[in-house]
Amino acid sequence: MKIKDLSLEELFTSGHTACPGCGGAIVARIAMKVFGKNTCAYFPANCLLVFGGTYPYNAFKVPYLHVLFENSAVCAAGISRALKKLGRDAKTVAFAGDGGTADIGMQSLSGAAERNEDIIYICYDNEAYMNTGIQRSGSTPFGAWTTTTPVGKKIAGKEVFKKDVPRIMMAHDVPYVATASIGYPNDFLNKLEKARDMKGFRYLHVFAPCPTGWRYDPAKTVEIGKLAVECGMWTLYECENGVFRITKKPKLSPVTDYIKLQGRFRHMTEEQVDTLQGWVTEKWEKISGETKG
Ligand SMILES: Cc1ncc(C[n+]2csc(CCOP(=O)(O)OP(=O)(O)O)c2C)c(N)n1
Ligand code: SF4
């Protein structure tokens, strides 16, 4: 199926309070169209919960629950088991930000994956703790300004590299791990459909640009979601029952094409840009090596 063929019915409706151009809102909208009404949604604290799940602005037309930051995967797993006991065939989906996934929720995520709980876990990655004011997370890229990786005399943005959470999830040998970007909605849609129709633990990590935290024109969200993939900062792949496949080969255009549009990278020196470019090249060599077995 293609995005244009999706149902017109919205299960994540308009009227929510996300910033214009929010990548996370696009993730929720597409995912809910694919999963359908027979779904329960779980959120730890994050932007999506605040803009889509607080009364009276609730945008979800399915049962949803706000759970603690640390335990969205395990709460979703508990409900999935309870629904099975009741003989109900509903899907359970957790939506968490990168802070709630790469850092604070990692232990319960890892536990649920290791037990192969029957849930879908979606991380929408806006590369920082946005809801509380743009603090760096394990998923923030090298060089990026955030309020906790400021640009000053001692440091100039984040000094370490982005944590590779999808690879950590692959190491759990779960049935399905995939990366996606809102810049490639049909690729995202195919992966959502696959995750929906499988059983066991399914993990999707979706690149979700944030104009407010990344400091760019909100009209450019989709363009930035594409450029990240084209330059290799973000790679689209899936690992289905242990079989790894790249779903979009990047052009490997220079990272400057991507970073120049965003204020969070504006301060970067030539040396920092070279370091980031080197990380991309090395990452791509490693990832493309996986397909060669
Ligand atoms: C245990 C705990 N620590 C901190 C907070 C405060 N807090 C609420 S939302 C949030 C940021 C969430 O960041 P992320 O998961 O990346 O989602 P985003 O807001 O970027 O969508 C933080 C730190 C909390 N609610 N619970
Ligand atoms: S701060 Fe970023 S992630 Fe949060 S609602 Fe605004 S655009 Fe979306």
C-alpha cells in the first residue's frame, strides 16, 4: 500500500497542540492509520503525550494511557498479556521519544524485548528531550547545540556521538527491528504494516525532525527528513527474523547539505564537520557490511 491509499479516517486527529511542522505528529498520524481502531496506545512523558494526549486536547481516538517515563514497554507488555487473557485481539503500541527510549526507558525496553513480549514499540526520534526544553539525550548527534550541550568557551555542542539504539534492539534477536524517516512515508508505511501483521516484539525507530529544537523553518520538516537519509546521518533498514536489509541506499551527499539548514549546527567548525562526516562514513561502511554477511 502507498500513503495515498490509506484510509481517510483519522485516529490521531487535528486539533492537537504540536508545533507547526512537528515530525512526531506525522509519525503518530501515519502509525494510527495503519494500526486502526483495535489498538491501545501507551506513552511515557514526552511531547506527543502533551500535544496529543492531554484533556481536552486528546487527539487519539483509541484507548490510551500515560505511563511513567521508565516503563512504557513493560506497561504495554502487561496490557498485551491482559488482553490475551480476556480473549481480545487488540494491538498494543508504545510511542516514546528518544529520551524515553535511548536513556530513561532502556531497561524496561530491553526486558520486554528479551521476553519477546507481543507489542509494537515506536521511538519517534527528535534527538533531544524536547518537551522539557531541548536537553541532550543519548540520541542527540555529535556537534548539536542543546540547552545542556551549549555553545561556549568550554564546549561547542555535543561532544559524543549518537547512540545506535536500533542496533541495540537488533542484539536482542527480536522478530522485527526497523528504522524509518517521515521523509520517506511509503517506506515507513511498509514497515508499519509489517510490524502490525507480525507477532512478538516489534521495534520501529523513526527519524522525526523537530523545528523548534533543531532551529529550522517548520515548512522544511519533510525535506530535512529526506536529507538526513540522503547524506547518511540516518539509514533506512529493517531486520526481519534475523535477515537484515537496507531499504533505501543513501546518495551519501555531504553532511553539510543537511546541517546547513539547522540552527543547532550553525556554530560547527570545519574540524567538527569533518569529525561528523567521518562518523557517517564509518557508520555506513559498517551497516553496508551487514548485508554482505
Ligand atoms: C523519571 C522522569 N524524569 C524526568 C521527567 C521529566 N520529563 C518529562 S517529559 C521529558 C522529556 C521527554 O523527552 P523525549 O523522551 O525525548 O520525548 P520528547 O519530549 O522529545 O518528545 C522529561 C525529561 C519525568 N517525567 N520523569
Ligand atoms: S518541540 Fe519539537 S517534538 Fe515537541 S511538539 Fe514542538 S516540534 Fe514537536
